[in-house]
Amino acid sequence: MPFSFELTDRDPSGARRGRIVTDHGVVETPAFMPVGTQATVKSLSPTDLKEAGASIILSNTYHLHLRPGEKLIAAAGGLHRFMSWDGAVLTDSGGYQVFSLSDLRKIADAGVEFKSHIDGSARFLSPESVVDVQLDLGSDIMMVLDHCVGFPCTFEEALLGVDRTTLWAKRSLEAGGARISRDGYERVLFAIVQGSVFPELREKSALELIDLDYPGYAIGGLSVGEPKEDLYSMAGMVAGILPENKPRYLMGVGFPEDLVEAVARGIDIFDCVLPTRNARNGTVFTSRGKIILRNAAFTADFGPIDPECGCYVCRNYSRAYLRHLFMAGEMLGPRLASFHSLYFYLHLLDRMRQVIREGDFSRWRREFHERYGTDLQGNI
């Protein structure tokens, strides 16, 4: 089926529920994408992801371009076959990863010159080649190359990022359009709004990209060190400008309270490494906040990680056992913790979809913050 997005419910708060249709399945929104940077969500199998409730995952163009290379993945039949995942896949363009290589790259209008963090080899990515790489990877949703700036930054630096992002978005379209069919299914391109924390630049970026009529839009350049009030205000402002009938993706966000606040502002899609990265280090998310499993307080705690959670881990294992696994350096500890935290995130989004349908998101939002120990600005 060709890519489509349908809004199914609107809550009075501004939160919305919808449905993204791809050739590799339907994604109910608001949705969280587990991060499988290198064609794997660390320590979890595709079967685990399905059991946890995932319908779409994110992989990264930059990392897969460097290793094992998009041509090898294309020869394997694309990412879906390569990693044995039959759900939808979104690939990030690698713009953020290039931004993070501040001492290894040079950015110009033509594209980005950089040195591989793996072997130091010289590489070059242009807006056109980034699309070509993603076509070889075979993702359902592809992101344009964007120019991300850090925080803090000057107005002039942010303006350069906006102008270059718009230029690259135009060139990405010229490379073959926003909807491309290959190997029997359709791939679509999303554009990325930049502008740091400057409202006028965010508006400029959004309006310029809307004129290009992409199938979907992302909000990038946030969650890079700015205060939470700026994260929320910029996300809400841009969401209010972007078209109602197209999905809105807030990149790299975030903590559970961030997801709740962003959904309240009309965001549809999220990704973040937090649930699995923190879990691998022994910190897991629960309905009452996060806990550190290595703490001595859990040595003889035979209760589940989260009494309100129905995941496989909470049904079968105790905090004491998880603590033992981490203290003994056993691989099962990070695996079980990752499954729980990812399940928690995915079912948090599922619960939000339910209350949006019921038209009761504002009440539920207040109750979430009371249970979680945060306020409406995400402060603990």
C-alpha cells in the first residue's frame, strides 16, 4: 500500500491520534520508535521488539554507510531482510551524527566532508547521496540531510543551518522526488525543521519546507542541551505551523515526561536511545519514575521492577534477580532491563492513544505527572 497518514482522533488539549500506513505495516500514532542504529536494537531480537509492541524502528544512515555499507545491505535484500524485521523502518539521514563529529568534519553547501570514526577514511555526503544510500538501505521513511547546530549557538549560526537545510531539502527532492518506488514498495522522504531556539527561525524553516510539500516533517536540532522549556515551546510552536494532515516527528526525544508533553503539543512520532541505553547500564523506567537496579536497596527485593507493568520481565523476575545479574556482569541483565524499559515506553504511548480517543488527555496528563514526580514542564 502507498504511504499515507490519517488523523483519527483529536483531543481538546491539542493531542492527536493517527495512523501511518506503509508497505511494511501500519503505525498507530503517537508512536515511539526503538533505536536500532546499526540494524539492531542492542541486546533485543526482532521477536522481542514485536512482543514489546514495536511497529516501527529507526536505523542510522551514517553508521550503516560506514559499516557494513549500503551496497552489502542492498545485496541482502534491504534492511528488512538483513535484520529479519518485517515492520516499518525509518532511517535518519546522519545529519546529527555528522554534527557531533565537530573535529572530524567540514560542512559546506555542497555537502559534508568527514573522516570515518572507524578507520579515519575520508568520506563525503551530499543531499543527493544521502537519498541514494537510504534507497539502497530500503527504509520505508527516509530523512533528508539537514544542518543541525548545537546549543547554545548564535542567531547567525542557526540561520545558516536553516538556509542550508532548506537548500538541501530542495536538492533532495530534485534527486528523485519525495515518493520513490523500488523493489515493489514505496519509500518516502521527510524534511527536517531547524532553527535552534529562535522562534522566527523555526517559523522560517517550517514555512520554507511546507512549500516543498513533503509527505511528513520532523523537528530536529532539539534535545541538544537546551532547557526543557525551550524544547517544549519550540516543539509546540513548530507543530502549530506544520500541516494538520501530515505526520510530525520530534527527533531524539526523550524522557517519558518529554513524550507526554510533546504529545500534548501535537507531536506524532518519537525516537530516543534513552530506554535501552540507560537499561544497559542498570537504570530502568517505571510508572513511578526511574530506578537504579544496582542499588543495594534491591538486594533482597523480590518484587517486580514495576508492579504496574505487565511485561514478560515484570511477570517473571524480581528486582533482586536483576540486581544480581548486573552485579555479576551477566549479559541477561542488560537484555531483560532493555526489554522492560522499551515495553514501558511503547505501552506509555499506547495508553496515550487510548486517552486521546476518549478525549481525556488533559486529566490523564496531570495524573501522569503526579505519579511520575514531575511537573508540566518536566521538572522533577
